[in-house]
Amino acid sequence: MTNNHSPAAIRVHGLRKSYGSQVVLDGIDFEVATGTVFSMLGPNGAGKTTTVQILSTLISADGGQVQVGGHDLALDPDGVRSAIGVTGQFSAVDKFLTGEENLVLMADLRHMGRSGGRRRAAELLEQFDLADAAGKPVSTYSGGMQRRLDLAMTLVGDPRIIFLDEPTAGLDPRSRRTMWQIVRGLVASGVTVFLTTQYLEEADQLSDRIAVLDHGKLVAQGTAAELKRLVPGGHMSLQFGDAAVFERATRLLEPTARDDEALTLDLPGSGDVRSLKSMLDRLDGVGIEVDGLTIHTPDLDDVFLSLTGRPEANLEPRPETQSDTREAIAR
């Protein structure tokens, strides 16, 4: 993660969008600092994909002011397109072409010229560890390789700002972490990343700032640490090996929750050294032994559930395909 006190790459004020009577975005405000990762979290239907589609010029807003890369979205959409790249939820690679052919095709759409396009394709194949598979049909690629190629296609035109709409959906943990390393490398080179994700660990690992969107409103913004502090405390779980000892500990400690089958007690507290030592000293003083101890501090899962409540059905209209997105940007 990087310093988030840089000038804003994206400024959004009062952004609104509705479909008929369904309000998708209800006047949201946020800024994304240059050279940082900004993550937007929210349940299905919260408005994340709609936000990306508006900021990438695919659909129009009903109201609000937006600047992307210094360009006014309403007055200079071509300027916005020149500054951005988009990797959407749905793959834009052509599986009948080779990896190299996909990249050269994108370079052609960018009017880079034959030699320039081939040179850029070779650079990206090397950067994304796809050089050995450059001449193979994409249909033979693994899911992780296809997603890397997808992101490489986004970077053909050297965009300063990249929108990643759930870029690791469906990937195995190893491929997901490879993508994380790629994102970190891009940000280290000065690229700004706007990320939407359903993986809260992903947002925690990558983000300089996080916004939580629910029912079209931003209900919280801040660093991961700041958001975690919105959720009260944590708890400590104690496990005992004997039912009689478990009952004695229950009477002594007055836990907030108990599991009679697992013989575990939950106690409020953040697990700091002082409170932990005090609790164990009380148990030791009456000869009660603890078989296991787990400390749970609030994480982004707790923040998400606390701020958004129950997941909702997807209320957003079906997004355009990513190939539509890239062709629109290239034009």
C-alpha cells in the first residue's frame, strides 16, 4: 500500500443514478488519491458495478460532478477514456486467439501501429509471465493465466487509472495472490487502482482506503484500520477439556456466550496482554486449566456485516460485456 495523501486521481461528488423507480446510487461522494488502491465493498446490488460503468464512461449519471484523471466526465469523456483501463467481471479475452494475438488486437484498437503494438504485446507477455504461452490458444490457459492476460490487455495503452471490477472472482488462492502481487507492482509504478471485490481479505491486503456501499449510499469510508475500529471490541474464546472444569469456569467468568458441546466460553475483550493475564491468573488461582485460547479481533467481515446487514439480491442491471467496455474506451 502507498501514501494516500497524493493529489486526487478521481473526484466524485453527489453521484446519482436510477433505473425507473430503483435508486442505484444516491448522491455518493469520494476521492481516490493518485498512486493508491481504493476499494469499494458492498452487497450484490449495492451499486458497485454501476459506479465503475459511470466512471469509465459506459453509462451516464443522472447527477453529480465527476473528474477522472483531471478530466471532467461530462465535458471531456474522451479525455477520461485516454487515461483509464478497465478489467471487468467478465473476461474479454478471445479464447480462439493466442495470448499474443489478443494483445496485438487490443494494440490495433489503440491505433498503436504494427511495430509498436507487437513491441507492447511482448513487454506485457513478459511482465505477466505469459511469454512461454504467447503462441498458444487462450482456450488452453488456466483460469489464472486468462485473468493475467485480461489485465495485460487493460494495460496495452499504459493507462494511469485502472478499474478492476472483481478481478479475482473464481480464481484459486494461489492465482488470487499472484494477482495481488501484480496489483502491488502497478501501484508501485504510480498507477491508481479502483477495485471492487467480494473478497474482504483482498481489500484488507491491497487497499489504502476502503468505501462501503449499501443501498446506493456510502455508509463508511477510511483505511482498513479505521473501519475496523467502528466495530466494538473483540472477544476471547476459551476451550476446556472437561465438562466439570467448564462449568466451574462458567460460574467464575460469566461469559457472554457458551458452547456446551465444544466446551468453549466467549469473553469480551480485545486480548490485550493486561486483560489476558488477569483472566488467566483468576483461573490459575482456583486451579482451572485452559486447553485452548483463541483471540478474535474485529476484521473487515465484521465491519461489512455490521454496516450492511443482510446480503441483497442483485438489483443492478446486467453489465455490458467487458469487450464492449474496452472497445468503447479504445474508440
